[in-house]
Amino acid sequence: MKVPFVTFGPLQQELDSELRGAFERVYDRSWYIEGVEDEAFEKAFAKYCHTDYCVGVGNGLDSLMLALKALGVGEGDEVIVPSNTYIATALAVTYVGAKPVFVEPDINTFNIDPNRIEAAVTEKTKAIMPVHLYGQACDMDPIMEIARKHGLYVVEDCAQAHGATYKGRVIGSFGDAAGFSFYPGKNLGALGDAGATTTNSKELADKIRALGNYGSDYKYHHIYQGNNSRLDELQAAFLAAKLPHLEKVNENRRATADKYLSGINNPEVILPVVPDYAVPVWHIFGIRCKRRDELEKHLNDLGISTNKHYPIPMHLQGCYSDLGYSEGDFPIAEEISKTELSLPMYYGMTDEEIQYVIDGINSFK
Ligand SMILES: *Cc1c(COP(=O)(O)O)cnc(C)c1O
């Protein structure tokens, strides 16, 4: 049997007529940028996240970068980011000219450890960027408390966690702003690149929209040196068609995760931990194993595709060599990079496929 790491097949089959209908609606209207589809999706997604505003942008990286820029974070500022995340979180910081300051995660949840944040705060710190990694919410109460105490902005990176909750409240409304990616493989994915920033501040929303539209607040009036990052009509229409099904998608992923959690019993494997405060949406189901690369080969030989998130921590990436870090500086992130293995996870996985993965892991000696 072959089990892919991810496939869009089952969901696309279910939504076939809705997605084709979305395409035809936009095509027949022949209006492709800044229109009614974008407006409708922004409204629906803001409602889903319980925020007052949502601004559609070109991708997830821009959703974070534009939020930081709109908050005035830039040259000479420091931003706290987890040492274990996708590179885009740090790139958003360096794009605006600020310096990323890495804070280690909790090895059990993979998310930024709130107990380690305060030690990283300096006079230059402007913001904290909690990343709800792998689809599980960060411990937001202590993070917000530290931010309040030190007067820091909070920009949530929600790229992997559409619909995840913290103490019953959906993520994306805790901080000053939150960035979402709708990259096709994300829990809510477009049919191309897309992103959005949510916020409760009208001023911030207006500024982010202007920044992503050549810095223009009114046609041919440019009040900022902006860039071009807009959510196009076609992607907005696809996203609006898929949003009403997001809860079902997340529920299905949770059911798969529950089967993994109760079925995998290989003592070599450490399963992901879900704290009481979190209901995850399992963008990634990451296990840990000391002999990760052998386990990976064992599963791949059985026809099971896997992935690693992420094989090289950010402080050891070539693009950040100028930050002067070396091996050993962030041992928890490094441990995760050497031991984490991501299992197949997608909407519509069959019981047979799930059991095949479980049996594959349990047969690893
Ligand atoms: C995917 C991702 C991003 C970036 O999103 P893009 O749409 O690919 O630009 C940012 N942060 C995290 C944690 C991600 O997983």
C-alpha cells in the first residue's frame, strides 16, 4: 500500500462543483484584483476568527511582514520568535529590518516556552511572535501577560493553525495582529499562494491594506513605500468556498490524530503532547524518535511518505550566518530537528491507510 504525506484528492472531490463554480463566477465577471470575492472572504474569515478586520494579502510571509511593518517594527528593533518554526516567521522580522531573537520551545508541545521569553526581552524588544506550530495553540495567557508587562506587540503566526483553540477561543485574535497562510497544503488552503492578516484595529487594518497595495490609500495617492501583496479574486473565491468546510476538515484530522495517538505503541516513539488548554487542528502530526532516520527509511520502504519539520533549525540556516550562532546554541530546537518525524495527515485518510501507518510504526524494531 502507498500512503502519501498529503493529498488534496478527497476534499477536492467533495467540493468539485463549488470550486468550479467559484472559478466560473470570477471568470465570467472578469474582475480579478480587489473585488467582491476578496471582500466577502475577508468578512467571512474575520467572523471565523472573531476579529473585527481581515486583510487579504498575497501569502503567509507577507501577512506577518506587513503586520510588523504596520506596527512600526523595523531597523534597530528586536522581535522574539521561537527557535523551532518555519523560516518564514524569522524572514518576516528580517524583511522589515529588525533582528529575530530566538527562544526555545517546550520539547513536549514543540511551541515557544513562555517561561523562557522574559530572559530574552531587552530594551530593543518590540514584539513577540508566538507560532501555533503544527496546528496547536501556544500557551497564550503567560505570553500576553509578558507582553503587557513590557509593552510589547504580539503578532501571532497562525499559518499552521486555522481554527485551533486556546481555552476554547479560536487563535488569531489574541495579539495585536495575526498572520495566516493559505498555501495549498495548509488546513485552509487556496489553489495557489494566498494569505491574510486579522486584527481588531481599524487603523492597523487600513495600514496593512495600504502597505500591500503600493502604499496607496486612494488611487494614485501613495502615503507609504509599500509593496504589491493582495489576495486575488480567484483565490478569495476558492477560499470562500472552502471556509464553510474547515471545521469538518479539522474534525477529520483530529479523528485521524486520535487513532494515531491510541494506536501507536512503539516504545521507541514519543507521541505529541496536547495540553488541557489546546484543541489542535493537526496541520502536522509530529512524533519523535532517537533513531528518526532509520524509522523514516523503514516507513518509506513500506510506501509511507513522511516529512521532517524542520531538519535545520533557523539559527543554523545559511541565510542567518550573520547572526553568529553555532551548533549547541539552541539545544531543544536542535533536538527536535534531529528527532521529529511527520506522519501522513490529510482530510479523508481512510481507516485502512491510518492503520497501515500505525502498523508500520509499531513494526519498527
Ligand atoms: C507556511 C508558513 C508560513 C508562510 O506562509 P506562506 O504562505 O508560504 O508564505 C509562515 N509561518 C509558518 C509557521 C508557516 O508554516
